[in-house]
Amino acid sequence: MPMLEPYLRSARRRVSNPAHLIRSVFQLSIAQGLTWIGGAALAILLPRFLGDVNLGKYTFAFAITTLIGLGADLGLATYLTREVARDNKAASRITTAVLLIRVPLSLLAGAIAIVSAYLLGYDELTRSVLYVLSLNILVVSVSGVVFGALQGLHRMKVLAVTNVLNKLGYAGLAAALLFGGAGPFELAMGYLTVGVLTLAIGTVVMLKRIKLTLNLDRRLYWTLLVGGAPFFVWQAALLVYGQIDMVLLSFLTSDAVIGWYAAAYRIVMIPVFVPTIIVTVIFPALSAAREALEFNMLARRAVHAAGIVTIPMALGIMLLPDKIIQLLGYPETFSHSSLPLMLLAPHLPVAAIDVMIGCVLNTRDKQRHWALTGVAAAALNPLLNVVAIPITQQMFGNGAIGAAAITTVTELFMMAVGLRLLPAGVLNRATLIDLLRMLGAGLAMAGVVFLTRELPIVVPIVLGALVYLGSCLLLRAVSLGELNQVRLHLVQRQASAIG
């Protein structure tokens, strides 16, 4: 992100060069902007064309196959990225070994998902979607290896392009299918098809830089399993925590309620490109940083960039949930998504900062502690949900309200623990002051948005953005010097492109 860019110049050791990191940020920013279009299109189209019941079935099928697919993960993709970033010469051996582990496991997980779909008595439509997404487990597993290796090699342009092709390609295909009268099954087939195509592109690029070899030491497999275990525990806990609410909603409520929650969640996840850009670039940079000074500066600016963008987004969503749903043209039944959307919005900046905390811990070999935090969150979330969902379902006829509230509470729990786990000196008092200044600017923005919320939605959005920027400058959450550095770099890039 722009606020991160000037500080990436410090990452000099074992990263290609500072200019490369800056280019990476902008390449990913452009790519994520395009994928944002795809995500926004799906957030608009899926509820409008599928309705709450079919959206619930589609979302549940994704949730259950994602959970079963955990068996093929083992945390190896993240471990691969870190080790390749630390030693490019080891890329061939590690990548080959990870593939040889993950492919058989993903085939087994897919088979389990297919059998489960047949035996558990779901309706015919849900079963058909589950069958297709069971095949997608293999695609996701292999993609994790291919793109994890490319990220470790800091090939951000490839990641950016394939990410755009994946998200925009699926959004375009989904739009065509929906306008043609397609349902969840056809959408699942489209998702699988696009995933296979982007994997093929990534594989071709990877094989030009990494020559796979079968000359492997058996001890390497044990090293990989042990090294990836903390990442796996964390990723498994994160996925359980992120998907279990859908499964619990299916048991405790109805497909329509799942659809209300899924619509709210899709809206609030649209801005997730912000932490995605930052962590994709910062993870290998932090892994390669040797000196504490440069490491701490990178980490602080990552948190700063995440906060300054996501805080106003969250406040805007909280103040305009009904307006957003109306703007997107959802059917009337999705009015039930307004309160869940409002409760999910604070989760956005908290989760963005949590991602940065996790990145720091993983690159400083504290992944076991962070993994245990994820385990605690994965246990806490369903325990609270089995109470909150039935209560809100009984009181409001909408269990999605309880699920949304618990999601935000769980994220706050993870932040509290993560801050205690950070090495001393990574984040400091200045970081807290910066975040408080951003929050103050956000509150000034919120006042303007609240006073103008009954006007056409473009009015509170534009006025709120202007007030937020002005307040950030006034409160020194961002400086004119930092903005000028970004402007100068953009001008230089434009001049280079013309020349």
C-alpha cells in the first residue's frame, strides 16, 4: 500500500532490491484493485440471482469442502514460501517434496468429501455442488504449492496476474452463467474450471524457475512435516474458526439464514485486498530481514498501512449497512443482512492488524505460539456460536446476528493474545498513537457520514473520505511528506512508462 512504500527501502538484505519491493507493492495494488472488481461483482450478483436459500446451499458446500480439504494442507505452502525466501537454492528440492506430500493427501480428502456428501443425506442440489467442489480440493492444494514457491522467489508480478485472472475470470464467467439462468451447480463448475486454468499458468511459470527433482533425502520429508506443523495448526484453526459458523448455521437455522450471513460476509470481505497486498509483499521481506531496526520498521509500517485504510472502511459499513444492501439491489429478504453486516464491520481492521501480527510472529519463528492462539480461537468461536446463534435465532429469527457478533469477538481475542506474543520493540507506543489518531480521524468522518446518511449514498461516501483525509493530516496520522513521496514515485513510474 502507498503508506508502506517509502519504508520498504529498508529491506536490503537477501531481497532483490528496494525498487523491486516498491514495484511489487504497486503491481499487487493494481492487481488487487482489479480483483476487487471481481469480488464486488460477485457480492452484488450472487445474492440477487441465487436468492437467500440457494446462496446458503452454495456457501455451505464451500465451507464443508474447505474444512475437509484441511487434511491436505499441513502448513507446507507457508513453510515453503519462507524457506524459499531464505534460500532460493533450496527451492527445487523443497517444492518437489511438498508436491509429493500434498497431492496424495488432497486426493484422499476429495474422496472423503465425495463420500460424505453421499452419506450425510443432503438434498440433491447441495450434493451436486459438493461433488464438484470435492474435485477442487486437489486444485487448491497444488495451487498453494505453486504460488507459495513463486511468492518465496518474490515473483509478485506472476502472483498479481494469476490472481486477477482467477478472480476476474471467475466473476466474468459467473456473471455470464447467472444471466443465463444458472444455479449453484453451474457456478461450482465454473469455479473449478477457472482454478484449473490459473493453476496451469502458474505451473508453467514456476517450472521455468524451479526444476523439480526426485533426488530427495527422506529426512527432508520429516523436516517439512515438522516445520510446517505450526503453520498447519494455525491455518487449520483459522479455517475452522472462519468456516464453522456456516456449518453451525446449517445445523441450527436454515439455508436462508446462511444466505443472509453469507451476503453480509461477502460485503465486508471486499476490502480484504488491503492486508492481502501488504502481507504478500512483507512476508518474504521480513523473512529476509536480518537487522532488528529494518525488521521493526517494516512491521510498524505494515500495521500503519493496514489501519489507515481499513478503519474508515469499517466505520462506513457500520453506518450505512442498509444503504449498501439497497445500493447492491438485493432482494427484500436480504434486509436481514443489515445487522450482521454492521456487527461484522469492526472485524475488518482488527483482522487486518491480526494478519500483520501473525506475519511478524511467523517470520521470527514464533509460529507455534501463534498457532496455539489460532487453536484457542477455533475452540472459542464454536463454543460461543452454539449459544449466540440459537439465542438470536429465537429472539430475532436471525441466527446470523449471533454468528456475526462472535466473529468480531473472536478476532479481538486473537489481537489481544497476538500483541502479547510480539517480540519486544516490534510495535511501540508510537504505533498505538498512530492508530488512535486514525481512529480519531475515523470518528470525525463518522459524524459527517451519520449526518448525511439520508442523502444519496455517494454524498456521505465522498464527504466522509474528504473529512477522513483532512483529519488524518490534521491529527498527523499521515504526513504530507509521505503523500508526496508516493506522488513522486507515481510520477516517476508514469514518466518511465512514457519514455
